[in-house]
Amino acid sequence: MRILFALVALQTAGVAIALPFFMRGMSLYVLEAVLGVVLISLILLYRSVISPMGALDRGINLLKAQDFASRLSHVDYAPADRIVDTFNSMMMQLRSERLRVREQNQFLDLLVDASPMGIIVLGFDGTVSSANPAAVQLLASPDLKGRRLADIPGELAAAIAALRHNQSETVRLGDTRMFRCSRLSLLDSGHQRPFILIESLTEELLEAERSSYGKLIRTIVHEVNNTLAGVLPLIDTCAMISGDEAMEDAARSCTERCNALSAFIGNFADVVKIGQPDRKDIDINEFLLTLRPFLESLASGRGVELKYSLDAEMAPVSVDTVQFEQVVVNIVKNAIESIGTDGTVEIVTDAASHTLTIADNGAGISPEAAGKLFSPFFSTKKSGQGIGLTLSAEILRAHRFDFSLATSQTDGITRFSIKI
């Protein structure tokens, strides 16, 4: 437009200059005056319309390029200059807003990356759009992006995949870890975009749980022992002075039951009396072999075969041998009882993962029971006290060993794995 306008102006000026060579008299002056008016009109038109239009065109190009740092120059025409000033002011505000948003986004990115809470943002197609380092660590899957939650292996991924919109749920895994999982949404381009929050509750809830059942157990032990301390001497005295054989037999039976009750309640007391482990470096393979005769005695008469698969490359392990023996014996005993008759318990060490695994082909663990196995007083056995796994978990946590207990959906084998 400006080029065409310039050509018209040049042609007009050229005609005005050339006219004296072709014309004379009054008509020349009239025509020169007309051409002068046209030329002045063109100049005014340029300043009032063409030049501002060019400035607006440059402004539009700056907006398209998102170049908020550049500014438009004045065109020396007051109305157009006001438009230029307004545009420049708008560009300054856009630049400031863009910097503010960028700084906020950078802060949020740093906050999300540093957060101990797992944060997963889903795309509109239901796949993982982004996940912070905490979420990657909690789900133990480095390649989350682009995958559906249902396709990610693990109990935690399955639990959060089952969450409905705006639902929050406390999830307890088979390795005693507990999480508060929430499925929420944010507004993105006018659409609701789902995201997942995963908050670890393990330490807080375990401490509260430990404090609660510890107080309960101490109260029960105190009351039962005080009662037995008064009852047992009374029973003995009655048996001594009665002189009746039937009475003596009854007293003996009562004493045996009281002693059995004392031993029973003592098992509960052991849970709250676990001290800090007295650790020393041992050859874990040799340690497991020394337990073999006793473990085989537990399996004898049931048709249960005890197998050892020990990795000779296993490095020394730092454990409290007394406490760790309790753990191994309890796990093997549970595995044998799970089998009942005719099965296999295999004890495996693996140097590459530094793991001790005790596997059995017994009845397995139901999904309903998986999250409760390490809770005090919970047992899947009719005569179980619900103390063995709780005691084992306390010992392993005191050693700072990671552990898990689960039945594989692939081969049906139940494995208690300990990262030692």
C-alpha cells in the first residue's frame, strides 16, 4: 500500500513539474493549483491513514511473533501516536505478565520436582502426561509417560488406576507401606484434566498404630500377669491342703492353663519389647544353612520339601542374628502352614539384587488380606494370634530392610522378599 501510494505521489509531482513545458496561461496555473492540492491531500492522507496503518501492521507482526520486547515508533500524527502509545503500553503489560507467569511456572516446576508427594498429570486420553520424581520412585517405573495407569505394574498403580473422579482413598500395600491417593482435576483449555496425588502415610500411621497397640498390649499383659500372680499361689495352696487326688488333678490342670496363658500373652509382649538390633556382619548363606535342621523339623510329617538356592556371591550382611532368626523361622513356619501338606518352600539368596526370598506354593494371599497382613491381631489362620508377621515387620524395619509379601498372579507363588 505504501509503495503504491508513493508511486502515485511521484507521478503527481512529476506531472506538476512537466506541465510548464507543455502549457501556458491561466489554465497552467489552475492545473498546477489542482495538482498541488492533490499532492498535499496525498501527504495528509499518508500521515493520517497510511502511516498509522503501517504501524498497526508492524504491531500485528510483533504480536504474531510474540515479540513483546519491541516497541512501535511515533508517526508524528497525534491520533496515530495515541494508538502507538496504547499499543506500546499493552506490549509492556504483556511482557510483564509473561515474565510473571514464566517465573510462577518455574517456581511450580521446582516445587513439584522437589515435593515428596507423588504428582501424576494425565492427558485427555487417560495416559500419563507428566510425573514428578517422587511419583516415579513410588511407582518404581521410570517410563511412566505415555502409559495408562492400568498398564503400570504394581499394587500402588492398580490402586490409583481404580480411583474415581474426586475420590480419595488410603491404600495399604503388602509391604506395610500406606498412601493417601487422590484423583482430582484442573482446568486446562476449558476442559477438566485429571491428575493424581500420592501422599506417603507410612511413618505417621505406623507410629500411631504402634503406639496404640503397644499401649493395649502393655495393659493386657499387666492385668493378666497381676491376676496370674495372685491365682497361681492360691491354686497351689488349695492343692496342698486339700489332700484330694481329684482336687490335685484339677489344680494341676488350672496351673498348666495359667502357664499357657502366660506364654500366650508373652508373645504379645515380645512385639513391644523389641530393642535396637545388635548388628554384626555375617555370611547369610552360612547363617541360613545353620537353621536348616530346625526348619526341616517344622516341615517333617507334612510332605513339605525345603529347598535352598543360595548365591555364592552374596556379600556379608549386617544383622542381629537372634532377631533375624526369629524372622526367618516365622516366615518359613507361615509358608509351611499355608501349604498344609505336599508342597515346596524355597529359600533363595540373590547377590545381584541383594535379596533373600522365601517362596511357597501354598494357598496364597487374597487381595482382601494383602493390605492387612502386617497389622497386629490380624491373621488368616483360625488359631492365629496375628503377632508373627507384626513382630517380623518390626524387626525388619528396625534393621531398615525393605520387604514385601505377595502372591504372584502369574505363577501363583507366594514370596516374602527382603532387601538385605
